Amino acid sequence: MTSIVCSLAFPSPSLIWKNRKSSGRTTTMVAISLSHFDGVTMGPPEPIVEVFEAFRAETDPLKLNLAVRSYRTEELEPYVLDVVKKAEKLLLEKGENKEYPPVEGLTAFNKITAELLLGTDHPVIQQEKVATVQSLSGSGAIRLASAFIQGYFPDAHAMIPSPTWVNHKNIFDDAGVPWSEYRYYEPKTVSVDFDGMISDIKAAPDGSFIVLHGCAHNPTGIDPTPQQWEKIADVIQEKKHIPFFDVAYQGLASGNLDIDAWSVRLFVSRGFEVLVAQSYSKNLGLQAERIGALNVVCSSPDAAKRVRSQLKRLSLNLHLYSPLHGARIVETIVGDHTLFNEWKEEMESMVQRIKNVRKRLFDNLSQKDESGKEFSFVLRQNGMFSYMGLNKAQCDYLTNKWHIYVTKDGRITMAGLSLAKCEYLADAIIDSYHNVS
Ligand SMILES: Cc1ncc(COP(=O)(O)O)c(C=O)c1O
Ligand SMILES: *[C@@H]1O[C@H](CO)[C@@H](O)[C@H](O)[C@H]1NC(C)=O
């Protein structure tokens, strides 16, 4: 009996056994095992990366990338905040070591983070009712919260707005948290579908986790009004739901950290227990440092202590420790009166730039459009992103005819637009409204 086993990769014992068993009495067996991973199918392409690749390959000099996910300067370049550069210089001079930090993150960082969110002297902080744990930015905070929900509320489900940031679904799926959507967006008026939202939240099983964007909703740019927030809180209270805030843009909606935390603070002042995922990716431009936190506001210090201990355990299971560098940058800036003020000024000027772009785009759309369409929604939207009421065919048209690249849901990054490009974009949008339905 001859048996020649030709194996390119190191074959697993089970593979050899199977092949031997299946080989005939005297047949020569050639088992070519290319890889242990032959059974692994190709993952889906990342839609936004496809858009970026198409943009890179675009040869027209008028090309414009409005699919970018972070703030750009008026020259459309990436931006490192001056205050971050200063903090990094100070950190380099200090030359601190790189020992493992505490599992829950740096104490000073966690304190600062809860204070930025809730206000320095908030009673829930003073009474030690807040469990704050550093995370791998906003995404990591949502993943950690999902593990917590999965572990302690196995029968609960999450409700996310439709539309929402793409990764909410993926993260909940990965963590095994069932989710469904509540209506959020009304395309005809480019505003919040408030009745739809309220009735869907009412219809959800009691005790659901309701995901809310604290400010600057991604992708639409449309936030509820203060009166609407009050009503949302009423329904959530009535249904004993648990609010789960995603705060990825604190300070980048209005230019003011306190104003942008208003929605979260409203719920906390009404006595809710809330989960809040926070990120410094955008408001400090630290996207690559992966710095953020999960805060759980509890109704007693004892509950907060227990929740914190479990979040630490879950965080250890997920990724052990969180990165130090971003935490130290935040600590250095917010802990220093002068640097903190400089950050606020820089953030204000980033927001001002986005507002200037919105105003010019609004002017140009209104001046050029002859159909009497109302564009004031552009001015009412907040933050880095905007829906323009464009459907997929219209987005394709923007790209194919005008060389303007956007994500296929029609999201336009206002923070990636310059004053100089507004008129061109207005022409393109009006053309696509009129020629594509
Ligand atoms: C709504 C929302 N949540 C969370 C995130 C997470 O970002 P990061 O993980 O960089 O904090 C983003 C980023 O775009 C976002 O838009
Ligand atoms: C576009 O808007 C700017 C600023 O509001 C204005 O100066 C310019 O004339 C506008 N262009 C057109 C064609 O409307």
C-alpha cells in the first residue's frame, strides 16, 4: 500500500486520518491541503473602503471626497489639533513609563470624562453613582456595553435609530444582543420622524435598551429639539426602557461641551439610570489613538461599584487594557486650565468652519434651485454629517457625473467640505435632484 501525502501546509492529524480512511486499498493518495482556512469564506467588502479606493483611482481634478469620516481643514487636509501637539510635547518631556495602566483606565482620565459629560459638580458624580471605564474609543465602549447587556440582560433587546451609524448593528450582532430599529428619519422634510420614533419606542418590549445619539446624529445630522427630548424621556420612563447614549461628537455639534451633553444631562436629572459611550475620536481629533469611555450612571453607589467591577472583568476578557497615550493627552489638556481653554477655542473654530460651509451651501442651493425647494434643513442639521435627501441613484450620479464621492446612503461629510467647493456641490446636488429620481 503506497500513500504519498503531499501537503503544502502543515496538515492537521484529522485531515490525514480522513484521507487515509477514504483512500482505496492500493490507490496513491495525494492530499493537497492548501490551508487550514480553506473553509473560511471571503468577508464582505467594507463599503466605505470601496468608496475611498474609487476616489483614489479617480483622475478628474474636480474630484471631491465627501465620504471622509473625520474633520478636514479648509484646505481639505487632516487636522491635528494644536492643543494635542502641545500636550504630546509635554508628555514627551515628562517621559512617563509604559507600564500597564489599571484595567478600568487612568483614574484622572475617568474622572475628567464623567465630568465633561455630566458637569463637574454633578450630584451623581459626588455621590459616586457613576461607573466609568476607559474603552477602545466609542466603538469599544459600545462593544463593552453590549457584552454587559448580553451578560446581565439576556432577554433584553436594543433599539437603534433607522438610520444609524453602521457599526451599531454589527457590534450588537457580534455580542449576541438582539436589536430592532425605530423610525428616526423623514426623507420628505429631511427631519426627525418624531411620531414614528415615539410609537416604535412605545411598541418595544418593556425594559429595552434604547440607543440614542446624544448630539450630531450620524448619518443624518438631525437631532431632536429640546421639547422632543423631553417627550422621548417620558416614553422611555413609561416603558421602563434603559437609555443607552452614544456620544461621539460632544462639542462638535454646537461648539460647546455642555450644550452638547444637554440630552444626557436631561435624562440623568430626571433620575434615569443611563449607559453612555463616549469618544474623543472627533472632538479631539484622536481617531487613531482609540480613546473613549463607557459611563454607567446608576441609582446607588453600591450598584455603581458592582457594575464597575463587572465592566472591568468584561473589559479584561475583551482586550485586557486600554491604550495609555490618548488617556494621557486628555488628562493633560483638561487638567490644565490654559490648555483646556485652548481646546474649547479650537473646537469652536472647527464647528464655526462647518457652520460657514453649511451657510454657503445653503445660499448656493437656494440661489441656484429654480423649483422652489426649501433647503433650511442644511442650516438646522448639526455636526460633521448631513443627509441631503439623496437616494442611491442620485449618489451614483454625483459620483459618475460630478466626481463627488459619498457613502451610498447619501451621507455628506460637511466637515470634509470647503467654502471653495460649495458652489460646485450645489450644482451637482441640484442636477441630481432634477435628472435622477
Ligand atoms: C455615532 C457614532 N458612534 C460611535 C463612533 C465610534 O467612533 P470611535 O470608535 O472612533 O470613537 C462613531 C464614529 O464615527 C459614530 O459616528
Ligand atoms: C455662493 O455663495 C456665496 C456666499 O454666500 C456667494 O458669494 C456666491 O455668489 C454664491 N454663488 C452662487 C452662484 O450663488
